[in-house]
Amino acid sequence: MNSAVWFVEVRLGLRLCLVTFNSCLVSLAVETMSSHFDKKKWKDLRHKSSVRVATLSMVVMLSALFVYLVVVPVVSKIGITKMVQLSNGSLVLSQWLHQPEPIFLNVYIWNLTNAGDVTTGLDSPAFSQVGPYVYEELTEKIPVKYKKDSIVYMSRTNYQFRKDLTEPASLDDTVITLNAGLYGAVTFVENISPAMVSLINEVLPTLFPGVDSILGPVRVGAYLFDGIVLHCADAEGTAALVCNALPEHAPPTIRKLHNSSDFAFSFLSHKNNTLQGPYEENRGLEDIHRLGNLMGLKNKTNLEIWQPDSQCDKLYGSDTHIFPPLIQRTDSIAIYISEICQVLSLYFEKEEYLQEFPVYKFTPSNRWLGSVANNTENACYCLEGKDHFCQHNGVRDISQCTKAPVIMSLPHFYLADPEFHKYARGMRPDKDLHTSVLYVEPQSGLPVKAAKRVQFNMNLRRIEGFQMVENISEGLFPLMWMEQSILL
């Protein structure tokens, strides 16, 4: 609890007790002096004194109980509420705008150990986990407009590689994985015109010189931020058609290189040092229980990703930087995860102690990624033509969110159907390591420790006309998983 709030509580409680105690003592002293030591009166006085001492004790005890049960909670609630509101000029607002504590992004990549057998269809893929590759996130919120009970802002995050926390791993490590940029480009062409897929075979030497397999080596630094180049400068014919379509249709993971006609694919570069938003977030001035709740994104109040007017498409939840105070065990905590365009609800699991302070541990329901058969509430995530994975536990098609053929899951396919483990060998699911978690101090709502964890996969399949996958071993191919963590 904040020391100022605690001091007010104690001072108020002691003052009430002392006032009651002193009043009784003064009354007793006056009556004692007026008796002038008359023995009979003194005897009567002693009896009265005993009664009054007992009464005094009861009054003091009841006063203390009143302070503890009534005054302290009221003062505490008022003090904490004022302390955490995003009011103009407050320290909390300043810290919320300029993140005071470091947030770390830990990236784990799945390294394929039997690429040849997978390419020829002789075996399902076997993986080893490499990493983590650690980045420190520095996030700044830039206010755009202050409203009566909300704030509109843009957000910018800078990712700084932490070599000291990554070693012995290095960004110069080479991993064998799916060429996600190439595979994504092929599925993009397939969606526009399946008849054009066969033409991709002709332009591959131009767009991806030296690439002779859909599964191959890549430098980790290029895979994450630097980029795998799509050579468009000398593109002609069909290659030029593909390159010309990229600016309008390419997902955010494919960007045009500065002062060049070339493009590059990377998983995270589009998020680095770029303005995101605008967001609108509740300040908790009128209703403290709505503090930190997202109210708008890009001037919209719905996500416009999932089924229209459904619970899945509603925008709400915290951005994970601030939560309402006075959290109860019966509460659920909603957080919005922009990478998957979804709201994740967390529920009380147990009380623990971190650094000698009591905290509440909140985790997601095991039914969060359940199949429609196991959780009918997930039906609104099922879109026409993209509902295959709705029949499976532990996975979800988020291609509408990412604008790329990406299927999300929990790391190591935790809680996913056995068929995914049978295909992708090497997974070691563990609840403590592979599910999201939030440890929150219940009075202030302060997130003491937190981790958001998600895995990204692609549905590797044979695409008619594309030679590189004509014999491929088909299944849900894991690419990487990420953990965004904070520890105060």
C-alpha cells in the first residue's frame, strides 16, 4: 500500500481512539477531585471507576474496530482511487505515457532438423527450439486529445536488441525453417488467381535468387528485423506483376526498402519505431473500474476483423500497462493483444507472494482456444472460408488479422489436439512456461509480473502448380513463439 495512504489511515485511527480515551479520563479526574477524598465517596468512586475503566476499554476497542472495519477501508479506497487515476498532471499519467519499467520480448525460433525428408514427404518435421533472442521494448504514448474521461494517443515502440541477455545465442545464428515470405507470396497469388500460381515457378530465380527450396537456412537477424529481400529492381513480366501488386496487397511483414525498388520480409520490423493507433483509453475519472479499458482503435469502436456485431469483434480490455484497483478474486481481467486482434480474459487462479507481497495470479481459461464443439463462444472467430481450424482445440486462424496465412496457438501447441503434436515433433508443452499469466497487486491493480505468450504457425500444404511443395509433408508448421514479459 502507498505509504501516504497508510499514514492517513493510522493517524485517523489513533486520533479517534485518543479523543475517546482522553474524554473519559477528564471526566474521571474531575469527579475524583470533587470527592475531596471523602472515604465513602472514595469507595463509591472506586466502584464507579472500575465500571468506567471497563466501559472505557470497551469504547476504545469498539472505536478501534470501527476504524479498522469502516474508516480504514473507506479512506484506503478513496486514496488508492485518486492515486491511480490518469488525471491531468499526475505522476501516474506521466509514468503511463513514458513507460518507467522495461518490457522484454523473448523470441524462440523452431529450427527444422530434417528438411530433406519433409520436402520429399518422407517424414513429418522434427524441431529443436533455439533462443531466446531478447529485445527490450521501450514504449512511448503520444497524447493526441484529452477528453472528459478518456485519452486519445498514438503509441510508438522501439525494440533494442539485448546481446547480454541473448548470449550464447546470436542474431548471426542460422536456422532452418519455412521461407514464410515466399510461401506467403504464393498463397497471396493463389487467392487472387489460382491459374497464376504455376507462373511463380518462372519468376523465383528473379525474386528469390539462390533459393531452391521452401525449407531452408536463414539468418535469425534477417528473419526477425533486417529482412529477407524480394528482388524487384530488375523484375520483368510476371515478376513485375507480382512486385507491382505488393504495395497495395502485401501484409505488414513485407515492406518496401528505402530508396530501392526491392521489398523485404521480416516478422517484426513493421512494429519497430512506427506510430500505432490512434487508441482511446479510459482514464478512470468517472468510474475507476473502467480505468485502462480500450474504447477505440483507429477511430473505430469495433475490431472489424471477426463476425460483425459479435462478442469476438468487440474492442475492450487493458493494453496491459494499467489495470483498475481494488481487484477481487471473482473478477475477470481482460487484456487486448494487438498481434492476434483478440481480447484475452484472465481469471483468478490463486494467491501467491512475490518479494514478500501478496499478489493474485490470473491465467486464461483452458477453453480459450477450444474448438467450437467445446466452446460455442468461439464460433464468432470462424469466418467463411477460414473455419477449418475452428474444429480443433488449441489453434485459431488469424489470417484476417495479420493479412498473412498465419495460424496462432499457444507455445509448443499447449492444449492443442494430439494431431498437431504428431505432425510437429519436438514440442514439450508446459503450463508454467507456455500460457499467459498476470500477477497483480489487488489493492492498487499494479501488474507486478506478467507474460503474454503466443506461437505463430503456417498451414503447410501442397499448392497446385507450385513445384516446391508438390511433395511436401502437409501439416501445421510452427515458426516461432514469443513471450512479452515484465517484472517490477
